[in-house]
Amino acid sequence: MKNKLLNIAILAALGLTAAQLQADESEIDIPDENTIIAKSAENAANEPNPDWEDDMTREPIDVEDFVETASAKGIAEIETARMALDEGTEQVHEFANRMIEDHTKANNELKDIARQQNLEVADDPTLMDQAKAMILSIRDNESFDEAYIENQINAHEETIELFERASHSDNDAIRAFAREKLPTLREHLQMANELEEQVRH
């Protein structure tokens, strides 16, 4: 069962099924000044991270599922970035180095949380080989740079959805971790989208 879950996680991490993120729009009444002040005070107390965006359209995720899937995704991000340094052009090297730095840090933090709460973190060494094999298998006639960036866009869309669900977790440590990392993940996605335009022109 564990290997099956890890295989599913690596497929998601490599962006084979990109999530379509949607936000519901609704009309908002303009509050008076007293309401604004009260609401600001409430938000400051309950949401210390101003970059976190509340999205109640996402259901919370099981803590063990999140830890295992997020750590597997992190491993895939690091390994594909290392491939990009070896096989990609200088155009993607800066982005790849940023992925290694940020995802290594996040994975180490997640491991610490998991140890404190007796949760299992994905560390199956075969994930590294699977990550390398998978990105090579989806290249088709694209250049490595194009395949890598396309992969990164899809993978980060999936990861953002995962972390948005975790941001509503009842587990305080997991909820705080997910909310802290969401702005960085969204920045990664923006960087990948911008890099895609550069690579294809």
C-alpha cells in the first residue's frame, strides 16, 4: 500500500494531472469604518501571516496523507531540478537552484514536524529514480527546458492545491506550515510561467 501511495504521489508531483484552480466570486457589501477596524483586529489575532489567503472551497486533508504526499513532491522537485542543472540550459539553472534550495528547506522542516508527531515522511530512494525516468518519458519532441518548465507549472499547481487543503487542517503545526509555504509556492508558479514565455521565444 505504501509503495502504491508513493507512486501516486510521484505522478502528482511530476504534474501529470494539472489541477484547475478556481475561485468563486460573490458580491461583497462595503462595511463601515467600525466594522473594518474590528475585522482587521480579528484577522491580526487569528491569521498572523498576511500572505495567507483563506480559501474555504478546499476540504482539509488527512495529516498523514499530507505529510507523505508533500514530502514525496518535495523529493521529486529536488531531483528534477538537479536534472535541469545537468541537462538544461543556463536559462533554467537559476530557477532550478531556487527549487533545490526552497524545497530542501521545506522538506527538512516537514521532517521535523513529522518526527515530533510520529508521522511518516516519504524517503523511499526509488522516488529519485522514478522522478528522473518520468520527466524523460514526457519530453517527446520538446527540448529539456520546455519539458522541465511545463512539468514545473503542472507540479506547482498540484502542490498549491495540496497545501491549500492543509492550510485548513485541525493540526496546528501542519496548518501553520502549509500557510507559511503557500506564498513561496505561488511565487514558484509565477516564476515558472514567466520562464515558460522566455524558453518558448
